Amino acid sequence: MKIRDLDIRYWMKNLNAKQINANSVNYWHIDINNEVFIELEFGRGKKVFSVEFLQQEPGLGVFSYTHGLPTQFLESFIKLAKSFVSENGPDWNSIVKHNEHFRDYITRKTGLNFTFF
């Protein structure tokens, strides 16, 4: 399946994502709540993407980075990211204190193993 830039733009619009770099469709920002957002980065060919959980306040924490998620399940992974924050949060300190990484959460919830990063 070939994924085009137009496909990415369409999906990101439906997920209320903001494009980080106007010159590239590979980098996106999605607010989860007032304290947490995720950055998505699409890999070469756009067949996989990475998710990074960050604190809304600039310059502060990166909590969990998961790489190699299949783009065809993008919407499902974004829903999982939102439930990850609501179950482990809702604020940044609670998420960090809970100390469960997103890739482990995916495995616990779905049985899929994305332990590579």
C-alpha cells in the first residue's frame, strides 16, 4: 500500500493534528489534554510512524518514545495514546510516576508487541 502526502494530510486533519513543519508532512502535533501532547513522525515511505509523549510546557519532559508503529493503524494508535494518558494521568507527573511506557501499554491492551524503539 502506497501512502501519499495527501493521505497523511487527510488523516491528520481528521485527528485535529497540527503540522509542525510547513515544508514536511512527516511531523505532527496532537494535543491530548492541557498538560500532554504527542508528536508524530512518519518514516521514509510513511509506512511506519513514531509517537513521542511530551509535556505542554516548553522545554520540559519527554516521557515515552515508541517507534515503528504501522501507519495503517494510525487512528487506533491515537485512540490508544489518549486512553494511555487518561488511565495513567491525567497530568504529566502522574504519567511519569506511573512509569508505564506506551509500547508496553499497547502490548497490555492489544497483545501486539512493539518493544523495539
